[in-house]
Amino acid sequence: MPAVAIEFDGLGVYAWAFNAYVACSLVGMVVSGTWCDRDGPRRAMWTGLIVFSGAAIVAGFAWSMPVLIAARGAQGMGGGALIVATYIVIARAYPEELRPRAFSLLAASWVVPAIVGPLIAGWLTETISWRLAFWLVPFVLLLPALLLRKVLREHDGGTGEDRGGRIVPAIATAAGLTMAMFALMRPAGLPLWVSALGLLVGIVVVGIAVRPLLPAHALRLGRGLPTTVLMRGILAGAFFGAEAFIPLALVEQRALTVTQAGMVLSVSALGWWTGSYVQSRIPESSDRARAVGIGAIIIAVGLATLPLCLITGLPPIVCTGSYFIASVGMGLCFPSIAVQTLRLSPEDEQGANSAALQVSDAILSALCLGLLGAIHAGAVAEGGATVSTYDSLWWICAGIALLGAAVATRMRPADARALVR
């Protein structure tokens, strides 16, 4: 992305390549959850694969930053559908006592791609073209698509209940998010009062439209399922908001190559898998709130120490240590949140609540990215982002993670019997 933004003179809208993906993924998540509950996961999985692959091809042909951003938005729709369908397949294919290990396997399956992916993308960018990083996506997805056919047939079928009424709120939520993020970025020439009004309207639209997409009382951090679902978004916003600016900071401030910056991102997979393996050993009777609280503190520590990599006297490689620590925390938290969500969900609501997890993830990630992107864009407009700019971004994210640690205990339902299914 740093190379793409530089080529298209799009550093001022750098965050939109991530914002568009996250905001549009909302629609894919809700549609996928609706289809999974009504018909089963097969239709959602195939649609997600096709949309994600097709949008990657379009992104590879992009001739400007707006075209690339639009393609990334379409990719978000496909990616949102895929992750919800994946959760439902896990819920159906594994008994409850094996789901923690299933999510650990899911994390393990990211390790090799996440290690070699950034390296390959960086090498392609520097030796041939960044476009190949998008054009190769359909070929990467071909083998898993073939392997999925049998398991999707075996675990397909739904309740027949139509929850299509959530699609319109999802579209409205995505629109509100886009308005809020656009206002936060405050394009050149836009008066401050117009930007403030747009931000207010966008947040109000999101606050109203998102209610049918989340468990009741989620916005008030209600005990049990509501807070469990919202915790996913709090931690995603902190981690992925910080992650988006790591390669750009290393390229701009420490003069690393794109490939070298990509190597830093590779350690995330190992850290995430480590944390996920630890959570897979937690006794089945645990309600996971304590694990998530500890994980959130670990994330905060990792993100708070990221600025060390921009100190001139220290090697930029210290970034890998900080990022690894934060990734361990994410590996501990995300599967635990998923396990708790499925445990607290009746079978006919697993699709809707799995989608709610992703919706929470998308909304708070988008808002966090919008805030961070606005700070970064403001610095660019004033002459360029500095070390202090990136330090501030990462410390904000660390503070958000600490907020998650403070509310994690509310993941426990008021009635402990709700955890026994």
C-alpha cells in the first residue's frame, strides 16, 4: 500500500484503502449471516469467494486511487461473507468442546500465508509490479475452494427463517460510517463546520442503524453476549488501526524497503498462532472473560512500545518484538471471543451472532481507522507526517486496548448458567 499510495499521489487518502474494505464488509457480513441461518453456509461461502477474487482482479487494473478504493470496498463485501461462513462451518462441523481447538487451527492456517504473503507482495512490488499482488489472489483461492466442496455439502442447510430485514440497516450503517470517515478526513477546502456536521450525522446514522445488527444492549455493554460481541470491535480497532500505519512509518521514517516493511508484518502470524494455541488449552468450563482481559493488556503493551522502532538510535527491527507481543494478545482474545459468542448463541442465531461479531469488528475498526487517518492526513497537509505523528497514532490504539481490558469482565453473563449449554 505505501507503494500504491505514492504512485497514485494518494498519501492523503492512504487510510481509505482500509476504510473502504472495512465499511463495505458490513454488508457482506450481514447478508452472509442471513443466508447461513436460512439456507446454510454454502451459498455465502461461494459468493464470498467469487466477489473477493473478482474485486482483487479489478484492484490490479486500477489506474487511480479512487478506483483502487472502490475495488477494495468490493473485496470487503466478499471478505465479510467469507469470514461469517467460515465461523458457521466451524460451529456445525465441530462439537462445542472442540471449537477452541478448531479456532486454534484456524489461526495456525494463517501462519504460512501471513509470513510469505507480505514478503511476496513486497518482492513483486519492487521487482515487477504491485498489481500482481492482486492478480494472484484468484489462483491462491482455487485450491481451498476445491477442498471446500465436500464439507460445505455435508454441513449445509438452515432453519428457513428469513432475517433479511437486517440488510437495509447494514447498508445504512455502512453509509453512515463512510460519511463519518469522510468528515474525519476533512478534504481540502471543506469548511470545519461542514466536516463537524457530517461527522455528527454519520455517527447518529450508525448509532441508529446498527442496533438491529448487534445483540440487544451491546452499545450499553450489557453483560454476557452484548459485551462479548462489542469486545471484538474494541480490540480490532486498536490492533488493526495500529497495524495499518506500521509499514508506512517504517518506509517513510526509517527508509526501509517495502519488502523489509512487509517482513515486520509477517511476525503477526506467529504471535497470533501462539496466543491462539494458549487459548486452546484453557479448560472448557472457563467463560473466557479473564483470558480476553489478559490478552487486551498484552495488546496494549505491544502497541504502546511500537514507537521504539522510530528512535534513531535503535534498529527498526525492534518493531517486530512489539508487534509480536500485540499479536499474541490478539491470538488469545479473538478465538476466546468467538468461543464465548457461539456458546451463548442458540443454534438458529449462530449465523446472526457470528455476523454481529464481524459487524462490531468492522464498525469500530472503521471508526478507529477514520480517526487515525484524519490525524495522519492532517499531518500530511501540514508538511508531512513525522515521528511524533506515528507515535501518537500508536499510543491512541494502546489506550483503546486498555479500555477493552477494563470492560472484559462484563463478558460474563449475569446468570452463570447461561454458559452451560
